[in-house]
Amino acid sequence: MNRGFKIFVVEDDIWYCKLLEYHLSLNPDYEIKKMHSAQECLSHLYENPAIITLDYSLPDKNGVALLQAIKAFNPDIQVIVISAQKDVGTAVELLKLGAYDYIVKNEDTKDRLWHNVNNIRQTCLLKEEIHSLKEELGIKYDISKAIIGNSDCIKRVYTLIEKAAKSNITVSISGETGTGKELVGKAIHYNSDRQQKPYVTVNVAAIPRELLESELFGHEKGAFTGAVTRRIGKFEEAHKGTLFLDEIGELDLSLQAKLLRVLQEKEITRIGGNNTLSVDVRIIVATHRNLLNEVKKGNFQEDLYYRLLDLPITLSPLRDRDNDILVLAKHFTDASCKENKYSKKTVSAGAQKRLMAYNFPGNIRELRALMEL
């Protein structure tokens, strides 16, 4: 952690000022600046300290007036007032005006001050983390920052994502493993009118057939052995939002027929149930297979295939995106350094040459793993 958590110690007693400075400087992350008058403090407020420890009885301005001036300049500065007098009325007045604490000078002063400063520091760190997460969330679903690249094929993907985000049509994303299909799905959802509603993901290939129907459509109590309670399926869970069906090419024919019905009728029936339930769900599917070939083989319903083609998006393999390899390598290296608090690293000329010559069977996922080593 870098130095830079700035604390002003404002105290006209030079010896006591040095004592507080020494005590606080035991934490190397704190940058302490000593001051001996209200005027000196006010003239340095532009430095935006995080904390000011303030002697109540300064010769040129009392604690109430100085606290008001500090808060008028920047209400986020935390002020800890330190006084030689135990005065409950004054303490209450100062706390009402925004002081963080009122500490009486005694043998416990240093410990109480240390405790207060550490609490304020932790609060500041938490606020910074929340701010960082909010920024990250904004970047994550900023299409051009979430999906990195300068190649023509990626620019076409940007255009299609923007088109998809403005509508509710079904989207089919195809591409080899590791090309970023789910990232595209999220970019569509979080840039659409449904962004405040659920984004639900189901990996069709990861769930056994006998469990997948219940996972998608839910079931009623007693529908089958082990169904001891009613279960809500993913279609209901995603109501008003988006359901991302990964590896749709692995869905068996009977469930393909049920999916087609949902797309056509916008309603489902839980296993063991008699009532149809209306669902408002935007469907995005993804596959690494050539679904037209699967139709020809009899593995995929032709009607469903064409129903999923409202807006097809094809993601090119990384080996066909020469212009993006080094851009992505730098992006992943920078992100890894930031996440792990490493010093900034660069990709050497030799490493760049090897990256450009490599075939990347694992596509972007493989490149990211390499850059994070």
C-alpha cells in the first residue's frame, strides 16, 4: 500500500504535537503533517487530508469555528477534536457539527486516537473498494471495454451486440470454446432494457438429461420420486430478464421440442403440473457446434434451428484475429497486475513473436491463462 493517507495534526503545544505525530507515524501508510495554528491548517486544506486531529483551544480560532470552516471546505474530511477539558456540552455541540469524535487529553488519548484513525482508514478503504467495483461493473458491460479487439470481425460483433440490445429477439452465438460467447451474452443483457432483471445461465452440457428438464421448467411436489417440494425452474427464475442457454447443441430432441414451444407460446408447464405459466424471457443460446450440420444429422430440430436464427452472432477463433492477439495480451497482463497488486509488466518482443506464431486452440481463454501465469 502506498503512502498517501494524509493526516493533519493541528496542535499549538509543540511537544504534544510531536507526540501525536510519532504515535500515528507508527503506521507507515500514514502521511503526517504537523501544524500549530488554525490559519496554517486552513491554508493547507487544498491538500485534502483524510483526517484532521484538532486541538480545541488554538490561539487564533476555537474548535467550533475551525471545525465549521473545515466542513464548509470539504465535508468528507474527518475531524477528531482533542481537548484538555472534559466538557460534555462542547463535545455534543462538536459532534452535531460533524466531528468524528471528541477526545480528552489523558493517558488513554493515544490509544483512542489510534483506534479512531484506524476505523476511519478502514471506512475509506471500503469506500474506495465500492467505488472501484462500481467502475469495474461499468467497464465490464461497456461493450468496447468488455470485448477487446480492433479487428474487423470484432467490430462487426460490436454492431450486432448493439442491435441485439435494442430488441428482445432471440440471439444465437456460435464459436469455438474459449471465444467469449457468454461474455457476449452478458453484454447484450446488461446493455438492454432488461439489465435490471435476472440474467440466468444454464450450461446444458453440464446437467444430466434426467435433471435438465426440472432445472429448466421446474416441477410440482410429488411429480417424481424425490420431488418432495415444488421447484421453480430457470425459465421462471429469469422472468422479465434473460436466460442464457450454453451449449444448446447438446440439448436432446424431446427438450428441444419443449424449448421451441416456449419460444412460440411464451409459456411453460412445470413437470407434474397441469397449469401453463406465462413467462417473459429473452433467450440467448450459445454453441460450439455447427447446428446446421446437426440438423442434417438428425440431432437438432430444424424448426428450432430456424427459430434461433433471429439474430446469429459468430465469434471468430483467435487465430483468425491477428490484430487482436497483442491487444488482448496487454489487456490481460495489465488486468492481472492490477488484481494481484504486481508492478506493471510488459510483453517482451520475443514473447510477442511467439504469441503471434501460436495457434491458440483454447482461444481467448487460453491467452488469458498464459498472461496470468
